[in-house]
Amino acid sequence: MGRHRTAQEKIELGEQARAMRAAGRSRREIEQALGIGDDLAKELLRGTEVPDSLRRPRAKDDHRAAAVALREAGRTYDEIADELGVSKGSLSLWLRDLPHPTDEQREGVHGTESTPAGGQLSLLEPAELRGDRIANARQMRVDGYLLKEIADEFSVSIKTACLWCTGIPVPPRARHGGNQEHVRMMSRKRWDAVLGERDAERVAVKQAAAARIGVLSDRELELVAVTAYWCEGSKDKSYERRETVTLINSDPSVICVWLEWLRRRGYGRDRLRLNLSIHESADVEAATRYWADIADVDPGFIGRPSLKRHNPKTTRKNIGDAYVGCLIVRVLQGRQLYQEIEGAWRGVAAGAVAAAGSMAS
């Protein structure tokens, strides 16, 4: 709360504030110069006129003026809404007293020339299109940019962009039901720089995280492998005893981690069986060679594939040359290994819960 001021002090401050206002100072400048708050400044300046130098057209007024000019030039509500980025509700209020465009106006606006009725914009247009800004803006219009995009690019008002681009036909994308592919292309073009920065940041974060890990010890590798198996491997059920070790995955890095842990545990190729699970419409031979290279085995070591029937009604994204299916890794005589895996996972879960409890306490 500001300090209490006497009536005489307010009179003196009021005289100073009005004098500064007459000199063209803004209310914010007056507040800073006199050391007063916003409420007191409004009170002292009540009834004084704002100097012309401080008057700025509101964005809404600017959009309204451009909308009226475009309507008089023969544009439809859809075209004006797309051009200015405003709602049709606002247009219905701004343009309700204007007549509908005639057929001649509609034909002219999409022809080789587009001049508003009565020459409103051409009267306000500069005598000559000087400067790179106007030339570039007109080229953007020819390339299919909307007026709101041109205004944003050059940090000018919609009305100014409209004036700069007088005489240039309406781009197809600004018409109702226009070329949506062109719209997406233009939008993508504006996002390329942002997406490039995000990609660079994404790569840097991943590289930094990978560098923190280093070489895994046997214990660390066991914890990782056990966790991966418990997420992707077959499990024993109380209603169906099957203490077998079978892991299936489409991620080659998961397969490499799993095979490395088995190798460190002493499970050679004589204890392993590898098979593919893949759609019958895929290139099975190429996928077999791919997984053989990942597992560092001869393609002949990979057994008969498990083919999935192709359903043309299903919309699958993972298709083409990049689709190689999944690799199934089975451990022969793996009953005891399964029991150790399940026991290790229970230890991991119990250890995590215990750590959380100690932190809470």
C-alpha cells in the first residue's frame, strides 16, 4: 500500500503529471519520474487527453480495417479468416453492414490482378514499392504465404502487409478447401529451424547419458539382463508350470545384452536355439541374415521361422526393408536358470522397495 498523501501534495503532483502528459510522456514514464503508483497516476491524469504521439491502433482495430478492405475487394469470409487469422464470429460483427461481393468481384480477386473496390488500398499504397522489405513481402505473397504470416515475418501489422501485397492474386491455400499439402509444406518450412535445434539437443542429451554408463561389471550386467528378461521373457504361472527361458524382442540392443549375459554365464551355442518371428509378407531371408549378424552366428544356425499370417486389413507401420521381425532366444535345459532369474528379479524389486522405505524414513 502506498503512503498517504495530503491534498496539497496531490495537487502539486497532478500539475506535474498533466504537464508531463502534455509534453508527450507516457503514464509509465510519469509514474517512474514522480515515484507514484499506477492507481494514483490514473487518478491524477483523469480527464486529460492522450497525445497523438502515444496513440497506437489496437490490433483488433487494425484487423478490422484490413477485413473491411478485403471484403470490399470481393473476398469471402473463409478467405478473410484464413488471411488474418481471426474467427468468423469477429468477421460477422465487423462486416455485417457490407454487401455480399458480386460475381465480378469474386472473379477479379482470383484473376491476374486483385484491387479493392474504390481503390482503397491502392490509395494508401506507397507510390513506388521501394525497399527490400516490401519486395520480399510481395515475393512471399507470390510464393503462397498468408497475410498474417507475412505480417509476422516482418513484424508489421496485418493492414500494412495487406497494403504491401495489393494487386497480387489470392494464393490457393487462402481459399476455402485449398491445397492442404501446400499448407503443410509451408508450415513445415517454418518449423525446420526449430526442429533442427531440437534434433541437435536430443542427440547431445542421449550421448551424454550414454557416456555416463561406461563398461558394465558382471553384477551390473546381471541386473540389466534380469530386468530385460522379466519384461520380455516367458514366465512361470501358478496355473501352468513352464520354467523355461525364452526371450523374444525386436530391439537388437536388447538381444545383444541378453546374449552377452548368457555368454558370461557360460552358455555356449550348444545350449541356445535361435528362431525368427516375422510376418510372412516380409523378406525372411534378409531378416535371417540381419539377425545372424547381430547374434554373431551363421545364418544356418537360426532355425525355422515362426511366420505370422498377413492380414491386409490391418494397418501396420513397421513394414518395408526396415522390418526384420523379432528374434526368439531359447535356452535349452534352462529350468534352474529360470529359477535364478526369477529369484534375482524378486531381489531387485525388494531392494528397490527397501531403498525407497529408508529414504522416506
